[in-house]
Amino acid sequence: MSKKLNYGLINFCALMLLLYISFSNIELWLNLICKSISVMTPFIIGFVFAYAFTFLMNKLIQKGINKNFAIIIIVFGLVLLLIGLVYVTLPLIYKQFGSFVNGVLEFIDTIGNKFNINLGSYEIVLSDYLTDALSELGKVVSSSTIELFIGSMNFISKFIVGFVGFIYFLADMDKIRKSIRELLLSWSKRAYNYIKCLDKEISNYLKGLLIFMVVQLFEYSILFFIVGHPYWLILGILASITTVVPYFGGLFTNLIAIFTATVVSVPLTIATIIICLIFPQLDGYVISPRIYGKTNKVNPLITIMVVSIGGTLFGIFGIVIALPTFLFLRTTYYIFKGDLKKGIRKVKKSM
């Protein structure tokens, strides 16, 4: 009888034991992963925002502004924006949102009565949802600074960590990029070219998206204010936020604008329809191409398909990340398509 140890069997048994321990404590591992993600989330968000605002910092530096002063300008601008949102814009949003809720419910009631459609259950669900949202917004607006601070301590602490991380990441972004470049070049020049192309695609997308969101906010807020739409600020904010969803986001905002205008007056409805017909074309054929330039060119049909697939698989989150994910996959294909073709040829030869 052989006295030699069967190391293959020992290794197999050890692997099975590890798998058993891992699967028997799956909840523990999931909790650890969730906790790790929760801890890292402020830093990840800070890095993403720093990455997105790097182009603005570089623009200021190109205009002869000192790097440290450029960072101060960006940070100070964001702080002013947040203060304006909380102390100036938020009460106005609350006031308009209250009227907006009544307008939407009135519109649903009018449609039901006019076409003899029973929308009672849908109206109740929508009414409860909008009323709850209005109540939560009212708590934020009416709460004192101390009450708001105490009630949102966890959120505020994460926000501060993320904001401080954003400042440090923005200041050290050049060093971070240089370190990544040196690491990739020491590993593989091809990997460096791949990450460089990916960086260009994603940064162009984020830069264009941020600029376009600001343009949409001012454009539609001013337009709806001029025609006298009672929810001009809400619609401007919606137009800005829904920019992250190509085609569908703008359509959603336009429908909301038209529906809420119908319960006010016929002239306002006509003016709103004119805005919703003309200005999306102006955005699509004049403003958007000038902002995004010739980069990130994606066929409209492909964009719609990608957004639909993302929404079907992952809901709202999938819709938001659909286009960046497609850009990532497209860039990966362009860089490695030669390898893919060689692999396919080898598979065909072996068959």
C-alpha cells in the first residue's frame, strides 16, 4: 500500500472546504460587501465628480489661472450653487410642486370625466405618491437648520467626506492620471492605449453631459417662464435631469409640460406645444452637436435600443448608465477587434 500523500486529493478537499465555508456564510460576505460599498461610496462619488470637473479646471488653467485658484473657483461655485438650491430655489420648488401636484390630479380627473374612463384607482395611487413626496419636501423646507442637520447627520457626514474627497481628487487628478499612465505603460503599451481611448470617450461624454444639463436648465426655465407656465422652474429642472436619458427624458418633460398647461388655459397650451415642438429640434440639431462636437457619435436607433435594454434589465439605474456602458463596450471592441477576429478564425479552423 502506497504511503505517498495524494496532494491532488488534499488540494481538492481544501478547495471544497473553502467553498463550503464561503457558501455557508454567504449572508456574512454579502453584509461585508455592502458595508464596504457603503464606506467607499462617498469616495467613489467624489472621484467621479472630480473626474467630470477636471476639464473645467484645465480650461481655467489654460486661460492663465493658477491651478489652486482654479480649484477654489470650482469649489466656491459649487458651494454657492448648493446654498442657492437649499435657501432660494428649494422653497420656490416646493411652492411650484404643490401647485404641480394639484394640476396633475386635476388633469387626470378632467380626462376621466371627458372620456368617461374610470381612473379612480390610478388617481388614488398617484395622489398618494405625489402627496408623500410633497410632504417630505415640505419637511425639508420648513425644518430649521439645526433640525435638518440633526435629522440628516448620516447623509451630511457622508456628503462632507465625499466633498472633501472631491477637492483632494481634483487637486491630485494630474498625479493620479500620471501614476495610472506609468503603471499601464510598464505593464503593456496596448493596455495604456486602451485606457487612454476609454478615458477620452467617457470624459467627452461627461463634459458634454454636464454642459448640456446646465444649458437645458436655463433654456427651458426661461422659455416656460416667458410664456407664463406656472411650473417653469420644475420643468426646467426636469429638462436638465432627464437629459441623462437620451430622447425619452426630453419626451417625458414635454408631455408633463403640455398636460399641466391644459388645465390652465388654451393659449398657454398652444405656447407650450410650440416650445415642445421647436426647441427639442434646436437642441438636437444645433445645440447638442456644438456641445458634444464630433465625439461620442452614436446612431439614434442604437441609442434608443441601448436605453431600452438598460431600463428593462436594471430599471432607472440601467437607463442612466446605458449610454456610458455602450461607449465602454464600443471602445473595447474597436481596440481589440483584431484579437476577436483572430480568435473567431481559430475557432472556425478547429471546427
